[in-house]
Amino acid sequence: MMDELETTPVPDDEATAESPETTAAAARPSRQATTRYYPRKKVCAFCMDGIKKIDYKDFGRLRRYLSPQAKIEPRRSTGTCAKHQRQLARAIKRARHLALLPFVPER
């Protein structure tokens, strides 16, 4: 039965032709050649200014930590330390309750 199967010879030019995937991969630079971007570590602005307690009446400073949708920005985007992030959230909530800061985005 094996003798009955015919094998077709492959021409040399088809055997060595590269597939489109391998040519695209060869065109890209190697991973080691590209320089990596490391963002600078964010530092807590309250620690740098020496602020011990965050005041809810300082709504000008608190407004910087609100997104355009009036949400409190997370630590990873603002760079505040955990202690000051807790104080910041509490101060923003107090300022909202006293109508110094908006609950909803301004139009």
C-alpha cells in the first residue's frame, strides 16, 4: 500500500521561499535594539510640601485631584502616598458635602 502512494517532488524555489510571517518578523527591530521607557517615579506632593493634614477648605488644591468627571483620581495616577490619599479622599468628600466641590461634572 505504501508503494501505491506517489510523492510529488517539491521544486527548490518553493521550498526556500519565506512565508509572509517570517519576512514581517525579520523587518522588525530586535527587542534589545529598542530603548525602553521607564517613567519617573511619582512623589507625593503633600510630603514634598511638608503638609501634615489636608484641609477640606483648600478646594483649589483638592480640585487638582478630581478627574473631569468629578471622580477622585487614584494613587497610581497622582503619585500621592497612602496616608495622604486617605486624607485627600476624606477632605474631598467633606468639601463635596459643604458644596465646595461638585459631586457631578460641571458642564
